[in-house]
Amino acid sequence: MAKIIIDGNEIEVPAEYTLLQACEQAGAEVPRFCYHERLSVAGNCRMCLVEVKGGPPKPTASCAMAVKDLRPGPNGEPPVVLTNSPMVKKAREGVMEFLLINHPLDCPICDQGGECDLQDQAMAFGIDNTRYAENKRAVEDKYIGALVKTTMTRCIQCTRCVRFTTEVAGVTELGAIGRGEDMEITSYLEQAMTSELQGNVIDLCPVGALTSKPYEFTARAWELTKTESVDVMDAVGSAIRVDTRGREVMRILPRLNEDVNEEWISDKSRFIWDGLKTQRLDRPYVRHQGKLKPVSWSEAFMTVAAHVKGKKGSQIGGIIGDLASVEEAYAFKSLLETFGSHNLDCRQDGSMIDPAWGRASYLFNAGITGIDHADAVLIIGANPRKEAAVLNARLRKRWRQTGLPVARIGAPADLTYTCTDLGASLSVLADIEAGKGDFAAVLQAAKHPLVIVGHAALKGSDAKAVLAAAARLSQREGWNGLAVLHHAASRVGALDLHCVPSQGGLDARAMSKANAVDVLFLLGADEIDVDLGAFVVYIGSHGDRGAHRADVILPAAAYTEKSGLYVNTEGRVQRGYRASFPPGDAREDWAILRALSEQLGTGHQLPFNSLNELRAFLFKDYPALAELDQVHAHSAAGIDALIAHKGAFAAQPLEPLFADFYMTNPIARASAIMAECSALASGHVAMAAE
Amino acid sequence: MKAILLRIFTWWHGATVGTLFHTWRKGEKVGEDQYGNQYYQTKGQRVDPALGIVRRWVIYKGEADASMIPAGWYGWMHHKLDVLPHQENYISRAWEKPHQPNLTGSAGAYRPHGSILQDNSQSSAKETYKPWNPA
């Protein structure tokens, strides 16, 4: 710790703090453009100049000078920093004037207008006129992909985007060429960025040089209604803010959540919103003579009731999709229970994970923040870059900080950091357990080993053996490094509710076979092919695979249109809020199930009439779900039984979990932006193969 | 009678008596546009000592509204052109649209997409999403 006097206040800060951090600690606001907490220090915008007493007689860039670099006074007084002296004011005005020499005055047509750092800081720290009558420099716009629009004339060369792509995203595709006034940010070859996190450069850009291409000229920041919610595109549960105008979702931005997504979100989370406006189910349908016909709600309910009537529990089944919230999974389960049906499954991808093995067997037990303590990582079957892009950025951060040794079992993939490829077959796991190979030694020596298990490794009958081996490799005193990486937002919540077949019930794969059940309810389940035979009732928001197969379609709300709880891969219960309303006649899923239950006859009626009542029932049955935003990291309860399990591993190589990052759920498949990204990404693959 | 009173007491309707007197004394009519606005310049194209150029002015037909002046006459009024719109060597551009006065405040005013003041304010909510069609 070191003492420092900032604007007359003496405070104590860690010696390695920069002056800018120390000033923030002291409550003094320092303007900045290039400095960003999560990126390396560049020190090239010069906006954060402060006056340092006893130092050189010139202003100092506070982001690039550490507290320990300052000399104390002659009698050992702490160094003095001024952030509001006349010299600092003049220096800031000068820097701002220089920045504005070449910055166009096109704020009225700039998408950044209203949320622009340069605008704000020019108002706060600049002067009210200009002394430059010369022509402004113009820079040609660059093509850097389908998501980020460039207006490079506006660029002030802060290089945040360059640092983000190289440091956080791990792709060296943006850089700067030229010097001084002629410096340009470019992708060199005018090619699309290949990162799954590229959208974050839009937020990072302090001016309007990089803006969102799909959002281009559609809305102004101040006319949007902001709703804080939770992302469902993957199981990380990133904090998002849904911006709506009227009933339309205009864009999705990340929120700060240090424990989950820091301040990044993946492109799928950010640019999915156009999928919320296409292919929407906005009225109930019933299949008449092979054709789906629009009907009223009551007609649709009557049709379902007629087909369900007289059926035994074993003839009825239900599959929960990847985007369902905990509430609707609970309502769904309760409805099936009224029939005495045990055919219920939330694992439509065919994974064999079972909540009977204990809650610790299906969670990312170390927590996402646990990555920041890990000293060796073994990844089994997962491709975190595709399955949880934000989590992968955290792994990369740890790798950059400490040279984290990472090894991976699974189909070859580029994770953006050095990773030892142990082959694609799970049989390697037996060797590691036996202590064979270099990485086995690394893992044994590690104090905080993290073993990430993806669903690609959990689809076979050896799932329990894989989890058991992973658990054995990752247990330390006070540390449970068994980390199951889920890819579906609904999965952990549904597993917490035990939405798996019980007492000889059929699992998702068995239910989808012809004539396995007579009536099959799909709660937004679109990743599974249901064979002909069963009468299928589809409850969902988009006209996707499930709707095409359905005999009755009950239109429901997408994730931005309902309030709901989601449990992320580390077991954190988070609450999403409604940002807009479902289109047309569509209703929230739990309300559909409640209304349907009443039509199915006595004994089937669900006991709640509002979402709050539903939640009261839910929290009574599952008190753990009432603990919002809490993680019981490293809990090893019930893992001993799992550890004791021994089994053989399948020898065949693991397949990637999904082929296309941009096409993993019905909303994404409805999105034109995602389709374009997907085409660009497959183009890259083709190029690489040539 | 109403026209005379309007002429004497209002400045926003046509020209005031003073302007008419000035026009009669110093002005020389140049032409008239399709709306009936009349355009004048100083007699004999005398250079106005205060302006350093020939003074040009318009007497509106009806209410005075500068947006009533069509593109060709606008150019002439602002000394961008010396060619009058009805002269043979006047070049009209291909991209010029038929002139339309400012409609703000009138029934024909521009109403943005989704405005409830639109004539056919059929809820634009339908347009915010594309429904799935099973066909």
C-alpha cells in the first residue's frame, strides 16, 4: 500500500495502482478514451492527463503512470496529484481540441449520438469553439464483417478495438497501419472478423467509428426502454439489457456482472434480436387433414383435451426445450404429474446426465469466477469457444495471465489459446487417471485443477464414468473443480426440478421414436426429430422444427417477452424480466399450461393463477431456487457416490456438439443476421480448407 | 372589402401597402410562378447600393410562405441563377421533384411510421414482426 494525495485528500492505495485508478478511488473523475479496465494500457489518447507535483513540469497520462512510480516529497510526504488544477483543465481542453481536429461533426446522423464518450467529454472537458478552419482528414470505411459497421473517419485511434480483439477475443484480425494523422484501424485484408465476441468492439468504441450494423439508423439511445434481463443463448446466463421501442426489441447490450460475463456477451446474444421478429407463432394452429389451420385458443385446447382424454400416464410424454425458464418447466412438470406420467425429459440433445447423481454432478462447481483461480484445465468433450464464448474469454484471460496449462479431449478446435490436444477419444481419460502422459502430472500437481466436461462427452452410456473420472481428477481440499459446461439455458434449472424420466419413464430419445407415446408435449423443444405416430402439441415461440411436426401449436412468448428464472451452468439462479409483449395471440408459456390444464378435466387443473402464485409453489417445493444470484461454489455434497463409480470409456472419437455456433436454437434460426454470420463462418472454414 | 382590410392591416397576406407602393415606384415585374407568386427586381436592374447587387423580391399570392417558391425561382431569388425558369436556356435537373410547399401544420403533414395521427393508423404493431405461415 502506498499513500498518495489526490486533490488534497490523502488516501492509501496498492502501490501498483495506476494514478487513474487511484484518482477513481479518491472520487476524482478522470476523462479517458483509450484506457479500459479490462484491456492493456495504451496511453495514446492523452485525455487522462493530470498534474503531478514533484514530477516533470508537464501533465502526466494518469493511466500509464503507477503510484509507485511517483517520488515522495523532500521530507517524505506522499506524492501529490491534482485533477482539477488550471494546468489540467488547459491540458484536457488542448487534447480535446486535437481530437476534434479530424473528427467529423456528424453527430446528428451518427448512431453513437447520445451515448458517445467523445460527445460527453467534449461537453464536460472541451472548449466551446474551434480554431481549425482546415479541411478534415477523411478515412475510407473498412469492411470487418456482417455485424460491425465502420465509419473510420470518426475514429480517434484509441485502439481499444485492436486491444480487445487481440487480448480478449484472441483473434489478431484488427490492427493499425500508418502513423500520426495517417494512422488507420484496419483488418488489413478487408475480411470479416472470425471472433464470436466481435460485437463487443461496438460497446468499446468510445466514438461512432464502430457501430452495430443491424441496428444501423433504427433508433436513438434516448428513445429506448431499457429492461435488465438474462441471456438464454447459452448456459452462461450473461447479464443483458434489452432495449425496446414500443413493442419491438431494437437491440441487446451487455450488463456488468463480474461473476458471470464481466462486460462481454457473445454475438449470438447480442444480435439475436431480429430473430424475435420473424417466423413468430402468433395464433394457435390445429392440423386438419394434414394441414395446419389457424384456430381460436379454446378450439386448440379442446382438440388437445379430446386427444388426451382417457389416456394413461405412460401414453403421454413431454420434452422441455433449451430456452424454457424454470417456471414453465415447473408448470409443465406439474401438468404431466397430474396424468401420472413419468415420461418427462429436458435433455433433448440426448445427454445422459442425471440429477440422481447429486447436484454437484451437473454443475460448473468451481463457478465461473473459479476459472480465475484455476492452475490446470482439462477440457473433456466441450468446445467452450462455441458453447460458452464468454466463458472461453475468461479461460483465455487466465491463460494470458499465468500461462494456464490447458489440455483437451475432443474433436479438434481452435480455442484461441494454447491447448494440448489429447485426441478425440475418451479412452485417454483412463490414461490420465493412471498418471500416464505429461498432462496427467500437471493435473496431479495442480492445486486448483478444473475439469470442464461438455455434453459431447455425456451422450454415451459412459456418461457417469466420464463424470466420475472428472470428479476424481478435480477434487482438492476446499476446491471442487468438476465443471460441467452446459449449452442450454434451461438445462440446469430443469435438472434442479428433476425433469428427467423416473420410474421407468422414457427419455427424450425414446419418446421421439414412433408410437412410443400417444400424446407428446413439446415445450419449445426444436432440436429433436419426432417420428410420425404421436399426437404432438407444440408450445413455443417460433415456427421451427417442432412447429412443423406439431398437430396442435400453442403460440408462446420468447425470452424477452416473459419474466422468468434461469439457472446458469454454475447453478446461479437469475431472473429475466419482460421487455415487450408476445406477438398476436401468443401468451406466456406458464399461462398457456395453466389454461390448458383447466380444459383437460377435473384433477388436472394447476393450482396457481398468477406468476407470483406459481413462484410461491415453486419455491416451496425447491427452496434453493429462491436464492437469486447466489452460487454455492465448491460444494461437494453427494459427489462421493459419483467418485466411487467406475466404468469403461467408449473408444470412438467424440463429435462436436453442434456444427454451427450461429444456428443453435429456433430464435437464431429465424434470424437473418445469424444466417449471414453462419454463411460467413462456413466461408472461413472453406477458405481454411483450400 | 375583406381583401382591402387584409391588405392594410396584415403583413402575412400578400404584400403590405408599403411594399406595394415601393414595388410600384421602384419595381419591375419579372415573372410569375405556377402558384401565382409574382417576382420583381429593381427597375432597370439598378444595383442596390446597400446590397451591391440587384434587389429581387416576391409578392406572394395569399399567405406569405417562403416554401411556396419553387426550385427555379428559388435559385433566381437567391442570385444563384440569372436564368428564369420560363426562359429557354433554363436547365431543369433530372432529379428535381415537382415542387411541394411545406405541409407542416396542414392535413398533408408528414406523419412518421406508426404515428397515431396517420390517416390509416392501422396499428403498426402487426408490422413489428413477421408471423410464421405453416403453408
